[in-house]
Amino acid sequence: MKKITKAVIPAAGLGTRMLPISKSIPKEMLPIVDKPCMQYLIEEAIDSGITDILIINGRGKDAIEDHFDRNIEYEEKLKASGKSHLLDSIKRINDKANIFYIRQFQAKGLGHAVSCAKSFIGNEPFAVMYGDDVCIGEPPVLKQILDVYEKYGLPVVSVKEFSDELVMKYSSLKVDHLENNIYKINDMIEKPKKDQIFSNYSILGRVVLMPEIFDILDTIPPGYGGEIQLTDAMKVLMLSKGMLACDFYGKRYDIGNKLGLIIAAIDEGLKHPEVKEGLAEYIKQIQTELL
């Protein structure tokens, strides 16, 4: 079985749920404490053994490329001032992974975005990390998904259970329990109506796919919203190859909406050595006002 070393991160969406800030700043570059959301994804990929990362970019998102570019002047200044911990934090990504970019010229859906990675992936299995989803887990969520792939040799999706209301905004899977937190997928649907819900398991954040997905994406018709839906293509892949779901250990934040970003900042802030004490004290102070 071929080891997965490549990951694709679709990040070309307009981020309309984050307006007005997303008009000038890519939502993927909005900060969670002191790191942009995209850096959480890149670091998760590196910590999961990924060495080559392709970011599917869009118009007005040059800030993503600038952030992950080398800045020798910055590095020399930090080195001269003895701030080695800060130097390590900005050099680590450049030392551990190769980051590539390609432009998605038209927003035709997540499936179309993934199809843009065809030449980058070639004939290899690969991971997709949804640009709107920051996932925090131990081990890293992508590593959990890759471990399932390496055990079974099948495509894998990460899942969580949601309310009916949220399932209708995401997707629904028909599953049979296999072992522990692993399920066999028998059917799936994108953004189901109430009477179409198979279960409350929805695909989130991280998937492992086979290269055959590209031929499927080239031939499937537009689905929900008139877009090329990755879920529709994965259903075809599931029917031909089989597919598993992993109810991962950890927490997922939807950083494509304001509340999700705020919650992520609070949770990560309570772990950050520079701000955790002050943030915890502030939360205690305002508790009485909220009750």
C-alpha cells in the first residue's frame, strides 16, 4: 500500500459568511489567537506525515502565499535578537513541507476545486483538508484518518454526529458499525432534506481519496446548488472501492462563520501560555453578567 504524502487544501471560496472582513482578508488568514487558521491546517498536515501540500487558491488570496513564504530579513532579525522560539515557529513549516499553489478560476464547488489538483496528485492516494475546518485532536485528526487508511486500504472520511438541522446543511451517511470508532459507509447524500437523512453522521474536515476520484469528478453532473459536489463523487467512489468513516477524537471548528472562529479563539486562548491566565480571569469576571 502506498503511503500518503500529499494533501490538498481547497481555499478559493469567497467566505461570504465572514463579511465584511473577508472582503479584504481571506477567511483562512483570520487569526485564532496568534496564528492564522490556515497555519493550523498546515501544521496538522505536517504532524500527520504529509510532505507536499497543494493549496487551491482564489482571487484576492495572495496573503496565504505571502504568509508561508520565506522572509530571510525577518528570520535574521529574530535570530540576532535571541528570539529563537519565534524563529522556530516561522521556520518549521518551510523546513518540513513543500507548499504549492494553484488558482481555481471559477467557483464551481468543492468537487471542482479538488479536480484542480489532478496533475499535482498523479496516480497516488491523497488527503483533502477542508479549508473551512480547523480540527484539534491528539493525535492530529488527519493522522487518525490516515491510520485508518493504512489499516484497511480504503478511502476514509472523518465524521461527527450532528443535529438534524445541521445535518441538512452538511451531509448524511448510511453506515454500519465496523469496530471502535470506525464505520462502513453504504450510502451518502449532500445537504439532505429532513426525510432523506440516513443518520446524523456528517462528513467533516478531512478525507482520504484514491486517484480514481478525478475521473469521476470529470464526468458527474452538477449536484446541489448547481455545483460539482465532492460528496456526489465520493458516493461513486464508495460504490466501486468501498469507503470507511472515522468518528475522530477531537474538536472541529467551522471557521467559515463568525461564532465558530470566536469559539476556536477562546478554546485555544485558554491553552496559550501568554494569554490563558488573563483570558480565564476575564471569563470568570463576566460569568455573572451572562447568568
